[in-house]
Amino acid sequence: MEFICAQGWADFSLSTTRSVLRIMVEQMRTGLFRRQVIDRQGQSLFGKVIVTPQMPTYLVVSILLVWLISGIYWLLTGSYARQVSATGWIEPKNGVVQHFASRTSGTVKSVQVSAGEWVEKDQVLMRIETESYTSTGKPVAELILDQLYWLRADLERQITRASEEFDMQLAEKRSQLNHLKRDSEHLRRIYSSVSQQADLSSENLKKVEKLHREGWVNGSDLDHAKQGALRAQTQRLQMGRELIKLEEQISALRFQLNQLPTQQQNYVANLERQKRENEQRLIQLNAERQEVILAKTSGHITEVLAIPGQRLNVSKPLLSIMSNDKKMEATILLPVNAAGFVQTGQALKIRYDAFPHEKFGLFNGTVTSISESVLLPNELYRTTVAINEPFYLVRAELNRDSITAYGKSIRLKAGMTLSTQITTGHRSILEWLFEPLLSLKGRV
């Protein structure tokens, strides 16, 4: 086959040379030579000339064939990866916990930790003071606290005195009850005597009336007997009313004795309620006067942004704590226009800005999560990279949390910025070439 190609190349060269000579001959036909001479030169004495290809010709043809075959193979088997670019930074897997003041105004009174220090959960980090003053320069909260403390002491005295007064009232009521019981017994005895006397007067009246009818006594004795009976009956009725009145007093006193513990409990409960309300006001006032910032988690203080005497700014954190989780992950801000084909589990290539990829290469990672909703630039506080468009928040797992540089292993630090290339798919070179035609059929 190589010989045939070389022979074809030689025939092509020979025909080209003949064409050039023919043109030159035609140009000189009217020049120096006669036509017979020119025709004689065009005749061959020995037939057709066959030129044997040289080695450079074989070499050129071989190179062209190899190049053509390689190009066809590349078109058939080659592919390229579709990628989207995004920026982000590194942070611990559990994140960095930032602490803000819950008040809109105030002053940092004291800072009790420093950067790099280890703190435990619920440890006091700093104290915030929010104080206002009267026209005389006295703290308003302090004046209110003095009144509340006095009220608390007064309520405690009333509670103690209520118990003492209850004991006194109980003893007094019991004494009154015993006195009334004695009076009742005495009155009952008197009533019994008066009743007997009234009965005797009634019997005597009956006898006098009988004797008066028989004529043994005169009318004066009868009137005298009637008056005696009437006085005895009246006296018995009066004693009965007094006895009933005394019994009512005893019943009322017994009811008061039974109700006295309940009344005392209600009175003390009301005082206790007032005391609790006073305590709540004290707690609230002290809380409004001073706020204590506690550690939300255990970890290292990464930065302290507040100093004593500084005015509060609710939009800025006071300090940050990084948990003891050494596992790092990448936080990536993926623009909306690049998020169409990004899914969890996709591979990505990472370039750390602190380690130029031209020298230290690219690093691998895997997408682990993508936020469900889009975020605006002002919805994510304190990003380490600038972004001026809506984005999705992507988390990615790092294959390595350290870099080998100059023979040393350098651990990645929280806050290091990075850029990524997320692979969203692969397509062949032929698909890419024929994409306009394929798109007409709805295949892309």
C-alpha cells in the first residue's frame, strides 16, 4: 500500500512538471524556436518515465496517515467535563459559633476571655451594661432597685407578722369560745330554774282559780296569782332568748375559728404572690441593667471583637468560638445561574488561594448538601468572599484537611478562601460538535 501511495505521489509530481513545461513551451512558441523544434522536444524516445518515491516522501505520508487516524479516534472516544465555577471558604464541620448581644444599646463592661483561649459551655465570656441616669447623675435602675429591696423586706416582715397574728387571733377566739361556753352553761341552769318557777306559778294559778270558783279566795288573791304566773312566764321567755342569742354567738365563733386558718393561708399566699412579683421585677431589672454573655458551646475563642467601654452594635458579633471538631469542610456560594445541574455526590476540584494551584495543584472534594432555597447576599453574615448576586449555599467534604508543602504537612485553617470547579457531567466530542443538530431534536 505504501508503494502505491508513493507511486501516486510521483505520478502527480510528474504530471505537474509536464504542465509547467507545456505552459513554458507555449509561451516560447512564438519566441526563439521554430514549432518543429518544439514538437520534436515533446516526443519521447524511450516511453513513459516512472519516478521512484524517496524516503522523505514515505515519512510525510506516514505522518499524515497517523495524524488522520488519531484525529478520527479522538473524535470517536474523546469527551470533556461540564464544570461550573464558584467561590467559598473553609470552616469546621460544626461551624464557628458567633455570639451577639441581645440588646440594641449598651456598653461592654468587662471581657473575661481572650483569643485562643479554651472555654467550656455556659462559661461567662463578657458582661454588658445598660444603665441610664437621672438629672442628678444617679442611676435610675439603682433607685428602683432600692425601692424593690425595701418592698421585699417589708413583705417578708408582713409574712412573719401574719403567722404571729394568726396565733394571737386563734388564742383569742378560743378564749372567747370558752367564755361563751361557760356563760351558756350558767344561763342554761338559770333558764332551768326560771322554767321550774314558771311551771309552779302556772300550777298555783290553776289552784287559785279553782278556789276562787268555789268561793274560798277573793278576786284580789286571784289577780295576785295571775301576775306571779305572768312574771315567771315572761322571765322564762327572756332567758330563752338570751340562751338562743348566746348559742348563736358560740356558733359564729366556732365558724370563725374554722375559717381562721384558711384566711391566714390566703393572706400569706397573697403576700407570697406579691413577693414573687417583686422578685421577678428585681430579676428583670437586674437583667435589663446587665447582660451576661455565656458560651453556647465548648471550644477555642477564635476572635474577640469587643473591648471594655465599647458601645454595642447589634449587627456585629462580640466574639466567635470554634468547636473542637477538627474535621473541615468547604462552604461554597454557588450562583443561581450555575446551580442547574449541581447535585449531592458530585466531585469538585478545589484551588486554595493560600496555596497557588500552579505550584501545589488541585484538591478533590465531594458535594454533601445544597440549600433548598436561594439566599441573598445580605442574608449570610460575614462571608470571607464577596458575592453580589443570589446564591445557593453548598457544603462539600474535603478529601484532605492538610497540604504537603516543602516537605511539611500544613493543616488547613478555618476561613481560608478557595475557588472550585464542580463537575456536572461529561459529553463526547462528537456530541459537542453536533450539539446544534441534536438540540433541534430535543436531545440536549
